[in-house]
Amino acid sequence: MKIPIPAIFTIFSTFLLQISTEISDQTQETLLHCLSSHSQQTTPPISSLTYFPNNSSYSSLLKSHIRNLRFTSPTTPKPLFIIAPTHVSHIQATIICCKIHGLQLRIRSGGHDFDGLSYISDVPFIIIDMFNLRAIEVNIEEENAWVESGATLGELYYRIAEKSKIHGFPAGVCPTVGVGGHFSGGGYGNMMRKYGLSTDNVIDAKIVDVNGNVLDRESMGEDLFWAIRGGGGASFGVIVSWKIKLVSVPEIVTVFRAERTWEQGGLDAVLQWQDVADKLDEGVFIRVVSMPVNRKTQKTVKAKFVCLFLGNATTLGLFMDESLPKLGLRKEDYFEMSWIESALYWYNYPIGTPIDVLLQRVPKSDKFLKKKSDYVQEPIQREALEGIWRKMVELKKPVLTLNPYGGKMSEISELATAFPHRAGNKYKIQYSVQWKEEGVETLEQNLDRIRKLYQYMTPHVSKSPRCSYLNYRDVDLGTNGIGYNASYSEASVWGTKYFNGNFDRLVEVKTKVDPGNFFRYEQSIPPLVARTGKMAQC
């Protein structure tokens, strides 16, 4: 059933012009009545899952899933209320009532959105927080699983390992990331060279659309199913759950971690890594993290190499001796373990840590941070890399994380899913700056650092467009402006950087499934009607 948006929002006429969390008792009752009347699930009642600012749990719930401390300040816009659904009917009711009362939605599954777009807005908004919807059903016989969007990667890995020692799933290395945003944006991980991205291994999904309908792959159609795999689900609806294809892993995998400073040959090792990392056996994934190091007697750069190999230490040793001898690894540098234990190793837990630590939904610590991304298609030459490292020393804090391509990533067509960054890339760069100190001056200083390094890298990365990864949200690339009703041409400024040629198809899908642009935010896909500045009626 389609619910028209009233021309005048009489209920909110006195306070929705301001970004405020102060809601009158009468308005609160009106909203609760709307939610209750449109929710078919009465146990628990939706009212018990709705948190207004006068609820004692509102503040703690809001902050509990904010991973970037930049967005915890008193001046950060707050939602008018938070819904923590336990049933799909609660989501349906929320969409309908937000349409009736002219409120925008933010959909939060884990809170790791780097620029906070899943839980802040400059217009009146509410949050659907998915943390209660985190059921995981693993079917080893059919080698698949249904995963609700509020589950974390750590919970998913743990539930797979409960059932099998020879199955896994290709996804990220941070266990507290929510699967909802991770899957819908692509989902990088250390098995991507063997099995592709998370989204390449999604075989079905359930989504609540703008009209409150619950759709699966068959009923949503292949166009929408294509779009939510890499195009960001929040532009199209609320994705409740995902059906994923499990992958095979050996009983024993091998890992290593090695650090080399510039003076210890670190730069030479990175140069060699550039030449071979995307050509190695697809079961080998070696990440490089480069960071400035300030010592009492020396300012330098350190490169940390972290590896997962889907095989034994002897075989990996042969690969490394032949392809990356400048790293100078020894037998004692390699550690054999199970795949689930390697997930802990990659998140820097000590070897021997019990695997149930993966069920912890809160990170070790939260920080102030800013991140950006790039793709490298040609090797960076020695002189240029030396200049980059000198720039890092000058700027003091920014860290570069390099993730290799090749293998399966070069085999999958850029048109297979909405995620376009495939063949032709040698590796992806994540820029990161983190800090602990509060204050506007510190914030601006650190933002300036990462932006200067990003600018310095311009000659060495992809061009026309300069590409970025959707899951490393970066509002520096551009936004949809006030009200988030950008035209096609305005949104294409940032859209082509995330999606290349797939942006046009995403716009076509958006126009078909949400022509009124209800699901919108700073970097949401616009419908074609936005070109004229006119809104289609819902």
C-alpha cells in the first residue's frame, strides 16, 4: 500500500524546522500510535523498541554503536527517536510512518560508517538500528547461511566455525563490523583474491522496499538484487537479511606478520611487493600497512606485512623465497593455525585467544578518525615512493594500507555486481588518520593531514575518474546537498568515483524502485526525476 506524503506536515510544523531531539508528549503519542497501528507484530510491542530522547536508554543506545568519536559531540545532530526492530513488521511500520510524517531514515547495522552517514543527518531523521536482528542460520550440507543485517562479521565467523572446520566466508578483518553495510558496499577481506568480495558470494536477500513490501531475490528482480550488491543498500530500502554461499578453507592455513623500517629495507620490500602481490597464487593475500614512526633519534616509515595463505607453511615459504625475498622471512616467522584462529590473528589478538572473543560486538577502543581510499593501476616507482614516505614523515600521522588485487578479483566482470573495481587494479589504498584528543583545532589539523597526503598521491592513482571504495565513505568526494535531493549531474560528481559506469544503472534502478527518493542521504543514489528538480509522488 502506498502512503502519500502530506504537503504540510502539521504534526511537526513547530519543531521540525530545527534539528532538535525535543518532542512533545502529544507528538510522541502520535508517532507511537502510528507505529503500533502499522506493525503486525505485537510481541514485543514496537513501543517497547522505540527510544525517544526522554527514554533513559536513548543516549547510551545512540552512542553504543558510534565507532567514530567525531560524531559523539553535543553539537552532532541527533535522531528524533531510535527504533531497534526485532521483527520485519517493525521495519515496515517505521517506513510507513516516516513517510506519513516526513522523516528521513538512517539505517545502522554496526556503526562503522567512517563519515557517520548511517546515524547523523542535517534534517529531521530517525535511526533504524538493526542490532536486534542478528540471527545466523548456517547450513553446512547446502554450504550456505542466512545472516541478518545486524549480525557482526565476528558472529558470522564464529557460527560458521561452530559447524565446520573447512568452511569460511570472504569478508573483512574487523569482527565488530555489521554485515548489513559491509555486504551491500562490497566487502573486502583477506580471501578476496581466492573468492572475491563478500557481495560476490551473496545469493539471495530480503529487503523492505519504500512501500513496506518484503521482497526476496525473485520478487525484487535481478536489477535491484544487482544494485544492493555493491551499490549500497540504504539507497533502495532496508535489507533485513542475506543468503550467502560459504567457501572452502583448508583445516590448516598459514599467517605471518613482519615489520621493516625504511632503514631495514622496508621500501625495497614494498617495491617488490608491488610487482608480485597481484600475481601470487590466489590463496596468498599480503597486506602492507605503511606508517610514520617518530623515534627519539630518527623519523622514519615502517612497513608492516600481514599475510594469510590458504595452505601450509612449507608451501608459503617457497612462494615467499621465490617472489618476495627482500622481506627476508625465516621459518619461525610462519604460523600454522585454523582459519577461524587466523581471523583472530588478523585482528591482532594474541595466538591462543579463545575464539568466542569474536562474539564481542564492541571494538577494543573507539577513536576520532578520518579515512579515504584510492586504486593503483600502475606500480609506483622508487623515486615516487620515496617521496610519498617523506611526505608521511612530514605529516606525522597518516597511515597507508595497501590491499592487493589479482586472482578472482581480475576474473569477475565489473558489471557482475554494482561494485565496479575489478581487473586493471594492482591494489587498493586506504588512507587513515586517528587521534584521541578532542577539540576543533585537533580535528582540523588531522583532517588537513590526510587531505594533503591524498592530494599528494594524485599522480600515482586511478584517473578519469579517480576511484574510491563505497564502504570507506568519504564526504570530501561530494554530497547531495541540503535535503539530499541532488540532480543526476550533481550526484555523478561523487557517484562515478564509487561506481564508474555502473552509476547510470544504479540511477535507473533507483528510479524504478524509489522514484520519490524517500531513501536518501548525503551520498544516496538519486532517481532520474531529480534531474529536473521535480519529485515524483510516492
